[in-house]
Amino acid sequence: MTASTPAYPGLLRRLASMLYESLVVFAILLIGFLLPQVLLFANGLTLGNRWLWVHIGALLMVYFVWFWLNGGQTLPMKTWRLRLVSADGSKLRPAQAIFRYLAAWPSLLLGGIGIVWALADRDGQFLHDRLAGTRIIEAPPRQVPPVE
């Protein structure tokens, strides 16, 4: 690995970040999904099951895509020093981020096949990263200015 070649984080580190991400997603759903549903129900309004799933999918897509396009990191990714970039190392394009989000759902829900894929992938990337032309790299440590 040269100075210009990014380091690829290990699978356990990425899985730990995903575990932390699940806590953040729970908080997002609590505020962005449950609270509006309670308010609707209190006023005698309901949404059908299909619209509830659309609401969840859109809410999470806005969260992930916004963070991936604005710095390449969600809060858990910052904590674990991970960054999402295009396969060539450049910033993600909006369509690429949306495709990665959509591809991650079957990758995770079909028995975790997209995660297991990383064990056989030559770069250790998840299946949805391979399909979207993205990769997770190690982010450099944040530089903290010295205290005077």
C-alpha cells in the first residue's frame, strides 16, 4: 500500500459500525416515523401499510444519502473512521448513493448475502458496494488543534 492508496477496513470494524448505525436508525425512526404516526392517530388519521413502508424507506434514504453525499460518512462511520467513496476514490454521485441504498436492502434482508459476499470479494467489499461502484475506506484521523 502506497501513501496514495487508501486502506480498506476489516469486516469486523465495518460490522461494528453497522451495529452502531442500527442504534442511530432506531432513533431516527422513533422521531421521524413514530412521532408523526402518533400525531396522525391522535387526530383520527391513518396511513395504509404500503404508505407506512414508503414513509420508512424514504426517511432512511434521506438520512443515508444526505450523509453519504455530504462528507461520505454517517455519525457511526465517523466514529469508526470509515468513509464511503466511489470505486475510483472520488466523491459519490447522487444516483450512485441512491442505488447503493436501494441495493443494500436486499443485500441485508436476503440472509445477509451482501455481507457474506465480503468474505469472498477480492477487496473485502460488500455486495451492494460492488454493485454500486462504491467502497468503504479508512478515513484519516481527525486533526485536533493543540490547546494553548
